[in-house]
Amino acid sequence: MQEFFLIIQVCSLLIGCYPSFTHPVAFGTHNQCAIQGYKISLQTHKELIKNFGEDRSDKLRMAVKFWCEAKTKEQKKGKDI
């Protein structure tokens, strides 16, 4: 059985991306992971605007991207790639 892990990354389209991080909750389906990815990305982008200020975040062209990685329980344990 596969689980899906949400990977999130904050980027500036001008200067590059920060290291990605993995959401702590595994999802049972890709759809659940993707929907949560959109929600967290929107929330994170709003926090970037709040913290950087609207003008600065716009000038830096801040963006939040995400993807979902499928792993089996064996892959999670490091037994299989």
C-alpha cells in the first residue's frame, strides 16, 4: 500500500528556492495530498506576504510550490527504493 507525502518548497523566482520540507502527515491518496498541498501553499504564501510585506514579496516574486511523493511502507523503512 502506498502513502503520499507532501513536499513543500518556498521560492523566489529571482534568487532561487529554499530547501524543501516534508509535511509530517502521510496521506492515503494522491488527491488528499494535493488538496492539502493547495491549502498549505495558500496559507504559506499569505504568511510570506505578511512577513515580507506585499511590496517586497512581490518584488522578490515569492512563490510556494508543492508536490506529492508516493512511498510504500517498505520504502519508508528504507528497505526498498
